Amino acid sequence: MTEWRKGEPKIWRWRIRARSSDGQMVTLGKYGTEAEARADHDRIIKDKSYRNVSLEPLTTA
């Protein structure tokens, strides 16, 4: 097994989704903490590159 696969998998708790200029829903990022997600969410809204930007909690499978 390669070195980078020996660690524990990252658990994502939040994601940012938005509608791109061509109308597709895209995931812009996944985050471990709400603070990280909120910071990027605010930046994306300020940039006005995407529409319908939402910050969503992820549920565990």
C-alpha cells in the first residue's frame, strides 16, 4: 500500500454547492469544520461567480 493511503480517511462534515453560469449544480468544496466552510461560502458569495450558493451539512452514511 502506498504511504499516503495509510492514514485515516478524511471525514467531511460540510459542503458548498452552487449553480454555475451554464446552469449545472456543482460542489465547490468539502470541509471538516463549519468555520472553514463558512469562510469559503462568504468569499464565494462576495465574488459573485456562482448563483444559489448554499452551505450544507453532510450526514454520515
